[in-house]
Amino acid sequence: MKDPLTQRMVFLTGLLVLAGVAGALLSPHFLQGSTVGYLLQYVPVLGVLGMAQTLVMLSGGPGIDLSVGATMSLVGLAIAAMFGAGVPLLLACAVGLVIGGLLGAVNAVLVCVLKVPSLMGTLATFFAYSGLALALTGGAPIGGIPDWFAGLAQGRFLGIPVHMWVVFVPLAVVLHVMLSRTRIGSHIYAAGNDERAAFLSGVKVWRLRFGLYCLSGVIAGLAAIMTLSWFQAARPDAGEGMELLSVTVAVLGGAHIFGGIGRISGTVLAVLIVTTLQVALQLANISQAWQLAAIGVLLIGSVMADNAVGDRLRAAARRAAS
């Protein structure tokens, strides 16, 4: 019998093909060559946020980070403000990544030190960061980003957006290797599967989760940089809705909501599925309400499949133990 996680990957690949077929049936424009570049334009921002969400979920707890979208918005505004004050843009971007890590550290303190449930703790920071972004700008975007910086998200190499090549793909590869080939990766899975057993085996569980929340903030900072390049302006609402979409992508990709199960490759396939579905519905002139409904149905189905895979993996672990 095939490994359930391998079956999950086959299932996701089938869903991606079905989404493509549905797109072709819904709109004749979907099969045009320009559609690929248009579709991939949306993948990196949601994709990196989905990876961040996957890491937090994998470590257990249960863990979730509902502040990723608000962190992205706030970091983007900070970078634009620093550039407006005379800081070189690349240096401002580097500082922005540090700010993202610090915002993630706030989540880490709430969840890992003060023991606030991650749902409540990151929901609180979501409201705090979103409110701060609106209060500091009055809801207005901050412009003035130079044209050369637009090349990151608006440029093309071999017909594919540059930020796919230089941000999304490298990050996916690094995180995949980290989870599958390093001690840190094995510790993340161990903490997600059985926190007490991981602790007794020497894993510093709270320190591990603390670091992953900080890393989630840094990755949200990467998303902010790509968004800044795309819009050539920092918007206080740039990350609106991204927190729930990132959860959708992580869960659809196979990350178990209670930790210990999931792959970055599944997250990559999931973001391609969600983006393909969104673009197909947009090209068919289907309203935003129905687009959200379709993603909701997809999420319900993925959670049901996720529970089934989780039950099978745990049953296999019990049989192996006995």
C-alpha cells in the first residue's frame, strides 16, 4: 500500500489538472500563453505565506499564525517609510526582514512563553498590526518606489515572473531540504507528532516553536518586499485576507492542523491549485463571492482528506509500535 503522504501528492496533482480543465471549460482565454505568466504572478506572495503557515502548523501545539497578512502589510509600510526618509531601498528591505522577525517574535512570546493559545494570540496581533498599519497611514498607500525595483515582481525571465525564480522556488527548496534532510526538520516533525516524547528525547520544543514564529515573520517580510515591487507602493491593506488563504493553502497541501504531518511540496501544489482556480473564475467573470465559496468548498474537502490521512498515519504508527 502506498504511503498516505504520497497518495496525498497524487491527489493534489489530480486536483491541479482538474482545476486546469475547469479553467479551460470556463473561459477560452485560459488556454492562452499569457495566462501562465498572469497566473504565476500571484503564486509567490501567497505561496511563501503558505510555507510560513505550514512550518508553524507542523511544529504542533496546535500552532497557527493568523497575523501573516497583517505582518506583511506593516513591514511593507515600514520599508516604504524608511526609503522615503532617505534609507537606501535594499538596506530598508533588509531592515524590513528584521522587523518581520520581531513581529513574529511577539507572536512567539504570546504563544510559547505566556502560553496564550495560538489562535487567540495571533488573532490579537492580527488586529494590532492591521490597526497600526491603518493608523500610521490613514488608510493611504505610500508610493515613491523606484521603477528599477519593479523588476523583481513585474519582470519576466523565460516568460515566468522573476520573483518565482529568485524568491519562491529557492525558499521552497531550502525549506524542503530543511524539513527532510536536517536535524531541525526531524525535531519539527517530532514536536508536532508527540510533544512530550520530543521533549524527553532532548528537543527544546518551546525554543523550536519560538524560532518558527520568528521565521514566519521573516517570510511575511519577504512577501512584503514582493508586494512592494509589484504595486510600487506600500498599502496598509496589502495583506488583507492572506491569513485565511495561507491557512487554506497549508491545510490543502497536507499540513495537519495538530502538527507532525505535511510537506512543503504539498504546499507548493496547493498554492498552484488555489491560484489556478482563482484565475479561472476571474477570467470567466465569476463574482468574488462565488470565488470565495469555491475555495471554501475546496478547504472543507481538504480538511476531510487531511483527517483521513492523519488517521491512517497514526494507525500505521500504532501497528509499527505493537
